[in-house]
Amino acid sequence: MTPPMVRRILITNDDGINAPGLARLEKIARNLAEEVWVVAPEHDRSGAGQSISIHHPLRVYETGEKRFAISGTPADCVHYSLAQWFSEAPPDLVLSGVNCGANISDSVQYSGTVGAVLSAQHMNIPAIALSQAFLSRDGIDWAPVERFGETMIRKLWQPGETRAWNVNFPACAVGDIVSARWCEQSSGSIQKARLQAGQDSRSLPYWWLGFDRSSRHIVAPDSDVAVLRDRAIAITPLRHEAPLPGETKEFDLSAMLAD
């Protein structure tokens, strides 16, 4: 077995403490760290971005050893953890996900999964967001992230560097994935906002906010959308250039797995 990479990892997500992607990330993290903490929202907080709770208090519920659910956002989870447990010795790495669905193009700015990573980077902690794309919510195949998640984290984390990444795994058979590529966040997938109106039990009106989306016109080969479309793992650096001098833009996964 490959030895642990770091001493301590903090995990969070935006799908909630009971999300299947979080369970998969916990399993990956235990191969990477001597100590794993899980601090996640008590329920789905997708779309929270980097928002924090300033209008109501946070409630915290212990669900296991070093495992807690918080009545707040993913960013709340990061900041609460740093203040409550890690003020003297912060985690070596923050991992967020594994999100149910890709976080690419215009979705990135709203993503709570990514918001947690940016919050950690603000506090000088390296962080990685992981998301699994799917074609149908009824049959999500987690095999790509299960197969390559640990390998990608080991490749991206570098001692002494406070960098942050957004990593998306394609929706395809795991055997079809042969490479991982640096890419850029695309834009233009959101065509317009839309509202779905309704009435509650007291006949008071409400509206569901949503978006009309299309990414067919996004064809630039270095865009996150195109990389996933090519059945490659998409690695988008957050708030720094990619790749750094001396780094390659594409990784051969078979060679990485053989290391």
C-alpha cells in the first residue's frame, strides 16, 4: 500500500453529510492521510458558492469520530473547523466533494463544492474540489473518481504550495479514460435565468430559480467542457495560471498509475 501523503486532511462537500460522493471521498482520503476529519453541511447546500452564515447561528452535530454535520454552508464548514479544532495546526489539505455532477463552465461560480476550496485557499491551505459528471441522475457511475481520484490528488498536492484545483471526472466507462488534462474554465453555458412559479398551501406565490443551459457551442480544446467531452479528466486551476513552467498540459494515466 502506498504510504500516507500528509498527516491531516479535512473533507467537506455541498451535497450534505449523507451524500454518496462524500463516502467515496472519505475512503480515498484514508489512503492519503494519517488523520481524516469530515465536516459537511447537514443537508444539500448546492449553489451556496462561498457564502457564509451571518444571519443565524451555526448548529453542529457529531455523527462519528472526527465526523460532524453543520447547519451551514460548505464555506462555513471550513471556517468553523479552522476556528474550532485547527487554529494551532491547520490541516495539510482540504478536499471537497465528490460532487454529484460536474462543476464546469458557469456552474463553478455558484458551486458550494468549489466555494469550500476557495475558502480554504483564502486561509493559505491547499485544496482540491472533485466532481463526478453523469449522463443520468438515475444511474451515476462513480467508477472514474474511485479509480483515479487518489492518483490525481497525489499528483496535484505539492508540499509548501498553497494551490487550489477544480477536478472533474468524465461520465464514461472507466476503461475509456486514458488521460488527464489541464484546462480553462469556460463561459457561456448559461443562456438565461428562468422562474418556475407556484403557490403554497396558503395560496401565497413562490418561484423556483433555474437556468436554461447549453454547452454545444463550447468547442475550444482547452476548455473544461471540451476536455470532459473527450473523456479525459479535467483539471482547472483556481486563481493561478496553468500549467506552471515545466509542467505538462496532459498526463498519461497509465504511466501515472505505474509509478
